[in-house]
Amino acid sequence: MRRTVPNCVQSLALILAAVCTMVVVSPTAQEPAIVSGRVEIGIPVTSRRPSAAYPSRAVPAPTLAPESERRHVVVYLRDAPPQAAPPMQVAIRQEHERFLPRVVAVTVGSDVEFPNDDPIYHNVFSLSRVNTFNLGRYPRGQTRSVRFDEPGIVKVFCDIHSHT
């Protein structure tokens, strides 16, 4: 499977799945099965987008992403039967004007914390259909959190600087 990653690479995508495992239940036999495949990343996903406000923060010419970018990939099965999985507690830090880690997979019902480790105010918001929220602006040392009760992809941004 070959997927092209869009240029909005600094946005954070939370992948919520009822089950995040590599073993799925076969709908006919109800026995475990192994899923295998290949992930290819065609463009870098760690480059910053150009900013008119900060001309010095330009993106270099696109090149193929290094193998280390696989840590930003989540593979899930779209039509797999749901299975109960316990909620998780995950932290996505705002550090150096970026979300770290950039991509996280959590189970439905999980809480995600957004600590601000930068010396400037940040804001975390999402306009995603699955979970729309706005945590407001908050300073270094504070943490805000959100619960994710529906499965799906949630893109998260900071309104202080649109490139994150």
C-alpha cells in the first residue's frame, strides 16, 4: 500500500481505534489471523511548512522520508469487528513549538494530556468531526486533557502558530 502524506505534516493526527492490535478476529471462524503488509512513505513528514510570518522557517525541497518516519505510522483495520480494550492515558507534549509524539494511537475512552513545555503560551484545538474541542491558551507548566469517546482520526492544532 502506498500513501502520500499531505503537506500539513506538523499537524497531529490521533488515531482512535476500538482495538489496536495486529491480531484480528476472523468474522467467519472467530479465530485469530495475522495481518501483514508494507508501509511506504513518499515524502518527509517532519519538515515544517513555510510561514509568511516567519520567512526563516522555510521547508527544504521534498525528498523521500527516512526509515525512522515509520514511528509516525498507524495501521488499522477499517471493518474489523470491535473488541473491548481498556482506555489509555497518553501525554502529547508541546515542545519546541511541536507536538511530541506527532502521531498517537489510543483506544476509545482514552484521555490524552497536552502539557505545555514551551516558554510561550499554547492552545490545542481540533475541528475534527469525531471530536471537536478547544482547550484555550495556557502557559508553560500547565496541562490540559481531552477524552476521546469515538473512534476515528482527530487532527490537532495550535492556534498560536498555525504550522504545528
